[in-house]
Amino acid sequence: MTTWRLAACLLLGVAAWAADAPPEFSAAGVARGARPARMVVPGSYLTIYGRNLGPAPGQCAADVPPAPYPVEICGTRVLIGAEAAPLLFVSDKQINLMVPEDSPVGGTVDITVVYNGQSSLAVNLPAGFEKTTVALDGPAYAGMPVWLKIDLPGELGGAVRYPSGMGPAGFGCNEVEMRRDGQPLPLRPESDWYRYGGTFSGFPCGTYAPGGAGGRLPLHLLYRLDAPGTYEVRYTLLAMPPGVAGQAEFRARSEWTAIQILPAAPNQRAGWLRTLRAHLPTEPAELLTDTLPSLLAVPDDASLEILVGYLYHPDQGVRHYALDGLFYWPDETVSRRLNALLAARGPNEDVSRRLAQMAAAKRETATP
């Protein structure tokens, strides 16, 4: 056989093998929303990424009808255990499917892709319903910023976004309760961000920060956490913000979870503020989702001095947050510092408006 004929046969053999290669994917290629699927949840939607999962683009056109969806498209089927899953989209590298409602709710289950009679290796994943869980976002110390990390089920991923347009201590549609020794902790009085009749417009569960804080909330803005010890926290995701629409239904809720607040080292906070002053952030995303909320943990002269500097920041969202953050200090302290700020740095519309609001509130209080 001539060399070119041998090469042609080899190429044909390789092509035939590639066409007949079985579907291939791994557990890391099974996604729920924008993240890998941790569980196979009945009634949820999954995406499988892999190779040889179905026909290449243009080889098979199928108009998928509305639900109920077909269990086979262009020779591709997906088995959840022994049951065929309804399919929404099929290609050689991606399958979108719905997990059958009656799939297992405990243990594990095999996922298998079958294309043109060839089966993939089974991928085994936990089966059931995901839980909402909470934990501290790193070690927490008394008198320091304390951030709570919330892990929601896949379909609700991205629902925890901070800050809300409802103020620094307004968590939008997120509610956080805390207790110690079985007794609820009172809210910090400073968390009343509507002191001067503030208004809100826009999506109540959204955020005005670029990107928003992914799944974390500043506990220290709602509760005083200046004593070390064991606390308990419970998180609830509501359909609407608390109090906005009466008794709002909740979409997810964690169990009461114990967290530990550790004793702070001597001068720990002073060292943190010193480092912050030496390298003041300027990016709006970092300021709104970490630096400024953390700065409000302890409202004293040192933190106020840093906060008021951001009232002149070029980003409107940063100025808005810094202005609302002033609620954590007494009005007299704020008024004195803002007047000094205007004298030193010049006109500022936001600062002047806040001073006028405080003056009007003071007059109303003094009126018999």
C-alpha cells in the first residue's frame, strides 16, 4: 500500500473513532446556574458541559416545545438514576436539562448521558435539597468589623448584594437576626438610616455598588459586637424588604448557627486604622462593599475623620454611602465636623444639605 493511501486510511480511522466516541463529562462539568452543582435537586435546572454529548452545531435542528420538555433530542438522552430527564437544549459540548420532580431526595444519584446509543461513564452526585447556611467570613474580633458569609441554594445564587439603597444598615431583602444566651440582640440605634425622612427608589432587593458584595453582610452595622463570646445568627431571604410589604414571604432561611467573637488584641483596631490611612482605597467597588461598611464598626473620631474625606469622592455612590454612614455619630459631632470640612475643602452640596436637615430636625425638637 502506498504511503498516501496508508495515511488516508489512518485519517479515516481516526475520524470514525472520533465520530463514535462516547459522551464524556465529569462532576465538575455539571453546573447549577453559574456554579458547579453541589446536589441534584428535584425540579431544578442543570447544565452539563463535556464532549460528544450530542450533535455538532448545524447537524441537527430541533425546536424544543414548551414544557413538558422531550426526554430525547437528536439522539441524546440524559438519565438521572434510571429516569430520563426532560431536555431543553443539546449540542456536542453542552446539555441543558431539568431534573425530574420525583428524582431521589437523599443519598447519591448517577447521571449518565446517552448519545446515538453510546453511554458516558456515570457521574455520581449527592441528591436532595440544598440548605441555606451561614458562617463568619474569617475570624471575627470584638470591636472590629464582623462580616457574615451566606451560602444560598444554587437557584438563589447572587441574591445577597450589598449595599442596598435603603442605607448602610438596610440589607434590602436580606434579614439577619442575632441572639446570645437565647435572648435577641437589640438593633443598634444608629442603624435608623431614615432619621431625616430618607426615600428609596429602584429595585428593593438590589444594590447600587458595582458588582455588589457577593454573599456577605456586615453584622456590625445592625448589632453591637464589642463583647467576645458565642452568639447565634439566623439569615432569611425575603421576597421584599422587612416592613415594606407587611409580612413578606421568605424564599430561604438558615438554621440558627453559632458564631464565635474572639477577644481583640491590644491596639488591634488602632493598627487597622493606621494601615487604612496609609493606603486609602479609591475604587468604588472596594469602598462600598468592604472599606466603608467596615469603617462604621466603631464610630469614633478616628473613623469619622476617614469617612468624611469620602464625601468629596468623584463617585456618587461612594458619596451617598459616606453621607448615610454619618448616622452612626451623634448629630452634634457630625455638625461640628462637617462645618470644619466645608471651611477646609470648600462647597459641597451633599454636606450642605445634611447640615440643613440636622438644623431643621433640631428646630423641630426644640419647638414646644
